[in-house]
Amino acid sequence: ALLLPTGALAAGPDQTQARQEDLDTLYAALQEHHPDLYANTPQEAFEAKKAEIEGRLAEESDVDFALDLQSLVALIGDSHTTTNIGSVLNSTGLYPFGAEWYDGSWVLTGAEEEDAALLGQTVTALNGVPMDEICTRFGTLVSADNPVKLRRQTEQLLYSEACLDYLGIAESGEPLEVTTSGGSFTVEALPMEGFGDAALSSLSQQRESTPATAYRKGTYYFAQSLDDTTYYIQFNQCMEDPKQPMDGFAAQVEAELEAGDYRQVLLDLRNNGGGSDGVLVPILMLVPGLVEEGVKVYGLVGEATYSSAIINAVELVDAGGVLAGSPTSGSVNHFGSTGSFTLPNSGIRVSCSSKYIDLGTLLEAGLGAQVEPLVPTVRVEQTLDDYLAGRDTLVDWLLANGADYTAPEQPDAPLTRGRLAWMLWQAAGAPEAEPAPFSDLIRLLCPRRGLVRPDRRSQRRTRRGLPCLLRRHPGGGRPDAGPFRPAAGADPGRGALRRPRPRLRSRPLGIGVRGAGVALGTGGGGGRSHRGPHPRPGRGAAGTAHLLKGQSNFWKQRRLFPFPVV
């Protein structure tokens, strides 16, 4: 955890120099290691911001200096590249109220007991500053690459006295006026330790009940039957549960699906903030077989769906599923696969992306997408009334309509090589192909053993499931910006790609400060970087997608398709 001294006293000469070193180190490390530092903001703006910060190094507090560093990082427009200054903010005052986004507006969800009557009302302003303007100001401070992520970041920092003071919304030591549709009230900032003694009320205390699909914090994944026709899986972290590895969980899910007569399967990613995207592959392998048998498969996404969970959602669509819910805070294409380094004097740790993940070059369902939220086909958002009544708006809608819903056709979607091959195979009557011995490749793609079993149903799922997930063979990519570039001497139009070694490593950067250098680590925020040219499932964001991407030659050679893959 990061612990910094706070206060408004002017810095001495030594501290000013130390801050200058931290600022220089931060900017130099970002220039060296970020894959495209100036993608969203020109270099001149970075230089101007850095000069502005240098002009107040001697006068500002440690808290404001930490926020200055974050404001410089925010210019990148990369949700995964950020400073970790939560401990700094928690060491300052926190206002005892909270607001969340419901029904297209900010709703008061937390307040002191004397103001509890206003819970559920729409928050319109803080100290007279409209909420839209507050979001705009937070956009200069937080790391966000789309509007949903910005709103979510704003929600998490809205009660920070230091942030509101830095953005000119409030003044430290002074009360904050909160204006709602039902009236106004004022709150004074409390120290972090004071929250335990404060009399606080929450809107969640007014709920009549909790739905069976409510988020289970601390649970990696679980599955249950909602009724005779609907099977539900909640996947909360792109990590394996040490008590129940994913291969065993997937086997349990498959057995329960085969034992039941379900018409739809719901895979809930609404509270999944990412990790390693390859963890979910054993579940994704079941999707094409279910779709073939007429079972509707829905991926549930929402504001908290982020990073590797976005990759899993797009993979689900590629496998034949449909997305339902609300736009995500994670962008379809995004910088990710983060490493980290620590500033030598303040001790602030910085997470930095090492690559640009362009899902359009990896998965057909990502074609045409940009750095933007993943928008589901079925748009159903949680309403405040349903929340208070203990209902899950989206799941209730799917229970009533999901089994009979038909997703709209997309005739204008680009025709990829993989989809053309798939269409030709379907037009030929989906002929069976003699399975070839490629067990090494299956183990590489998914460590789950025993996929091919004697019963015909499981064989069909295996033969149909793998091609559906592994039919991507894009023709080039973006050698200048994407995570892949053509191999030396290769024709980019032939799809000959190689993966560059990640640039962030656990090694000194060689920009040593006080003889120590800056230690670099990897992990988090969209997965880990890989040492070497061959990523493995479960070892990083887009690791599985990349592995699945380049296997066309394998499938052609092994005759999994009964025709050439062109």
C-alpha cells in the first residue's frame, strides 16, 4: 500500500528536487514503455502539462503533487495506465455521501442519517456545479478511454475531498452542498477512520429482498438453475478458484446441462473486472454445441465488465452467443497487458500498458469496433424500482423473453475468411470430418482433458466447438499500432504475423535515479505480458485470442474442416 505524508506546507529544496526526479522518471518511463503515448493527446500538450506541474513543485502539498502526476497520466486516455494513489486519497477527508447511476441519472445512494429521507432522489449538483460538468472535470484527472469508464471512475471518487478540491468543485475544510431533486443538504469531510463511527444510511438497506443472481463478492464463479428452462453461470473474476479449478467447474456445468432440458444459458460477466481471459475457455468450448442444439446462450454485461472480461464477451459472440445488458466500462479495443514501475522518491506505483489490443484482428465479433464500450445486442438496464424491489431487471426480462428471442441479422457485417469457411461448411450440409490426432494442440488451447468422449454428443461439441472458436485468420493487422506485426519478409496480405516481445519486463529500466533504477513488474489490468513469442491461455489479456487466431494452418493440415481454409 502507498503511504505518503500529506499537508499544505511548502516543500524544501530537497523535496522539490525529489519531486522533479519523480516527474522526470514518470514521463521518461511512459515515453519508453507505453505502446502509443501520444495516440489521443499530442506531445505538445504533455510537455505543457509537465511544465505547468514543474511550476508549482515547491508550493503544493504531497496530495496535490500525487494528483498532478495522475493528471499527466490521464492525458494518455488509457484506462489501464494509471497511478495508484488510493492510499493518498484515503489519508485525506472523505464526504459521507454516495451517488450511483440509475435510469440515466445520478441517484443518492448513501447519506448521513439526518439526510436519509433524500435517498433515492436524483443528485443534480455539488456546490452548484452540475453533475455533467463534474464528470467533465474528472475527465482531466482519471484514466478513462470511454464515457462509461469515466462515469464509473467519477462515481468512485465523488466523495473524495482532495479530488473535489483539486478540480475546483469544493474547498478543503469547508462543507460540501449536495443538491438533489428533493432538496439540498451539506456534509463535512470525515477522516477515513471516522467513517466507522459515523451514522450512515444506504439505499441498499431499503431493498425488500436480494435476487438469486445478485453479485457474490469473493466468489470466483458458480452455477445454478433458475427454473426448468434457464441455467445461470456467474463468472466474477478471470481467475481460477484454487478450491475448484475451471476444468472441474466446466465438467460440472456440462454434466448439469446434459442432465437438464434447458432452453437458455446465461453467462453473467456484469461484475467481472478482468484478469486472464483464457480461464473461461472450457466454458466457451461448450457454447457452439449448445447453440447447435437450439439453446440460446446469453452473455450478460454491464458497467463493471472490464478488460479481459470484454475479450471473453466478444469470444462468446464469436461462438454463437448473444450479449445482453448495458454498455461496458471496458473498451472493445484497448491498451492493456500492463506492467508496473515505482517512482523512486514518493513510492507511487504506476501501472502502464505494454500493448494495444485490437480485437478486430483477433475475433470476428470485434470487427469494426474501436476504443469504445461494448454495447450488447439486447439493451436492458437495471432500474431503480427493480433494485429496491429485489429484482434483477435483465434476468427477469430474459426469463420472460430470452428463450424465444431472435437476434437481428447483420447483413452489412464484413465477410472474413473464417466466416466464409463456416458458411461454406454449413451450405455443404455440415459434413462430418474424421477427427485427427491433435491432442497436443487441444492441451495447448485448453488444459481441460477428456473433451473427446465416446458419446456422439460430446464428440459433436468438440468437433463443432473448436472450429467455431478457432476459425479466425485475419489477413494482416496494423503493423504500426496493433499488438501484431508482419514477420520479416512476409506478405502482410497472407496473414503471416508474429508477436513482438513485450516491452515491459522485470528488469531495471536503465534510467537510474540515485543509483537504483526503476524496477518494472508485470501483471494486472488486462493480463500479464509474456516472456517469449508464444502466449498461453490463462496468461494474459488477448493471450488466448492470439493463440486461437493463428491456428488456421493447423486446422487445415489436420483436416478438421472438410475443405481448404482459404
